[in-house]
Amino acid sequence: MLVKDVKKINIGGKFNIGEKNKLTLLAGPCVIESEELVMEVAGKIKEICDRLNINYVFKSSFDKANRSSIYSYRGPGIEKGLQILQKVKDTYNIPVVTDIHEVWHAEKAAEVVDILQIPAFLCRQTDLLIAAAKTGKAVNIKKGQFLAPWDMKNVVKKFEECGNENIMLCERGSSFGYNTLVVDMRSLLEMREFGYPVVFDATHSVQKPGGKGDTTGGDRQYVSPLMRAALAIGVDAIFAEVHPDPDNAKSDGPNMLKLDELEEILKIAIEINNVVKK
């Protein structure tokens, strides 16, 4: 189990990630498909998290810049996307997190979101990391599929040198041959040794990158078992993409959880989290 104490990261003045108590969930649809979908998902997940007494951060991306195909849907863009995320915050009084891909995204997104997220493919992009760090915001940094967990020390150092220690490190699987990812649970222990909270990305960890030729595949059936395994080790938060109809989602459908199945999955997750953190 993870017994090492880590720095507590405050999220929007509402709660801390890194506390040895409540489970924190970062969840929502992969990409902002419409304002209506975002508001529906955010509202329903908040209701679930309130019933289960866990912390909730809404997640959705205004742009998916790393799609397999040039023809794939990317999102509404930063202007419209941030307007929608602001509406989520104002309506449901919850923190929000979104991906950034370019240096100029950082400052603009930080005006709205509570957590900036660095996509795995970009975790070594120094200029992007520095721009995110300089906002002072909490930043969830996804470990690249191509990196060993101990190599994230260099990513952490870039943030610390900028004076920002509001860091979360996120495990989302490692490349294991063509179109396949595997999760080495030792990674959760290794990254937590840096002294910062560790997030487990349960849905991207079951991706099959490029597995459908011009889109990414995945194995949704493995999301819940991997989540349970990570919680048994003792992670600080769970990241999961959720959609009312994943099979018809515009991005990452094969590995997203179904909204109507989320509550039962979380009930088991909470039991494991409570046992480990006691």
C-alpha cells in the first residue's frame, strides 16, 4: 500500500487531493461534444458523487489535438469550450479540469479551470510545462506511454524550478508492443516517491492506440478491474472518462465508462479506498 505522505494539492478552494480520506474522482466525457451533453453528464455525476460522499472534478477537453485521423472531431475550440466549462462551474459549484496542448492555452485556460492537464504525449514539452507551471494552478501531468515512471522526476523538476509544487502525476498505461498498453502497478509506487499525489487514469489505460486504423480502440471491460487494483495500492484520485452513450461518442468511445454504470463501479471503489486509507 502507498504509505508515503505526499503534498496536499488544493483544488479550487474546495478540497485537497492527497488527503488520506475521501476518494476524488476526475470524470466527464473525453471531449466537449455539446453544451447539452456536458451539462447532463456533469449534473448526473455530481449527484452520484454527492450521494457517495466523494470529491468530484468535472473533466472534458475543448480540443483533442492528438487524434489519430485529421478527419476526427476535435472539439469546439478554446473560446466556446471555456465558456461551457465556466457554466459547469457556475451551475454545479464544482472544480473543472481540461487538457492544454499549446503554450498560449495555459494562461487562458487558467482563467477558468481549477486544474490544467498535460496530455501524456506532451509531458516532456518543456515550454508547455513551464507555461502551465507559471499559472500557479494545480496541474495533472500524465506520464507518457513511452516513459518509465522514474523518468517523471525530470518533469517534476521542471515544475519545481518554476516555483509550482501543485503537481499531480497520472498513470495511464505504458506502450507494450503495437496498439497495446499495459499498466505496471509499480508505477504508482514509484511516482508517489516524488512526494506528490498520484492519479490513476482508469479509462485511457485500456486504450488500443490507433487500434482501429484511423481511430483508437479500447477494452472498456477492463476499466473497473484496473481501477480496483490501483485503489488497492492506494492512489490519491481516479480519472475516468464517462459518457451516456460511449459507443456513439465522438472521441475515445471504446474505453469510456457508461454513465448509468458509474455509480455501482464507484461503490466498490469507495469500499476499497476506505479499507486502504484506514
